Amino acid sequence: MNWLHLLSCFFGGAFLCNAVPHFVAGVSGRPFQSPFASPPGEGLSSSTVNMLWGFLNFVIAYALCRYGDFDLRMTPDVVALGLGVLLIGLLSARLFGRFHGGNSPEAR
């Protein structure tokens, strides 16, 4: 198994996970944090910017998973993708939880 292929699956999962909240906020017409806001990652960007950013993340995830011919039937491929989703998902939950109340004691 090529480790570069697994690394691309991992980052493909990370981009896939990052795409979801931006794309959903964008198509829902809601502003959301993005790297293009002021300050980056903290301020809100328009729904259009978020939809475009989410779509770009989907494209990058697809390109990374295509490297080395990603196969859902291959356990190492799925594990690498899943770890990328898990890591970025946990990081996003902590970072965005500051803004949306997800890290407060009442949310537990």
C-alpha cells in the first residue's frame, strides 16, 4: 500500500468534512465563518461565499481521493478517509463551538 495514497485519502476526508458545513450554510442562505471573513475563521462570510468555498472543498476532496484510485471496499482507504473526517470534525466542533455555544457547560 502506497503511503502517499493513504495520505491523500486522509486529506480528502479532511476536505470532505470541511465542505459540509460551508456548503450547507451556503445553500441554506445563512452566513457562516470562513477563511475569507474578517477576522479569518471568526467573522461571518455571506452564504454565496460559503457555498462556493464548500463546493471547492468537495472538488479538492474528490481530486485527493482519486489519487491512487480510492476504493470503498479497501479498508485502509476507508480508515484513512475516516480519520481525516474525524480529525477535522473534532477540530471544527471545538473551534465553531466557541461561536455557536457548543462548548458551553449547558450544552453537555
